[in-house]
Amino acid sequence: MANQTRVVLDEAERPKAEQILEQTGIKTFSQLFSIFLVNYGDHLVSALKASPSAPPPPVTMPQSVSPSQVPKQLPVIHPAQTAQPKQFKPMGGL
């Protein structure tokens, strides 16, 4: 018989977990947790270890600007890079 570890799901999180089960066809909370762990565990560790960086200061214009002083090109905002999720790994025996 395999070793087992029980995980306690906070009652406030249960509706979200049940919604995921319903939408995905996953049968149990244990399977759901295992899938999260296998597929997203490394990403979670990386995200939590990442050093937070302060956002850049906002671009401000002087209060009294004549039309000739307005810059011809506005600042460009580049979207942040998003992490690519790992490919789903089917779990054996579940």
C-alpha cells in the first residue's frame, strides 16, 4: 500500500475547488491537488522566490505646457512578460 499524506482544504476555498472539479472532470480533491503540484509546483516556487521590483515612476507632464513644448512621441508602455504554463502531465494511476 502506498504512503498517503492528507491535505486540509480551507472551507473558504472549497467552492473554487468544487468548481474546478466540475469544469475539468477531475474526480477528487486529492487528484486536484496532485495535478496542481505536478504541473504548477515549480512555477509556484519560482514566483514566490522572485524578488519583487518596484514599478517605474509614472510619466508626468508639467502643469503649464504650451503646444510647442508637447513631445511629438508619447512614451511607450511594454506589456510585462507572462510566464508560460508547463505542459499538462497526465498522472499515472489516477
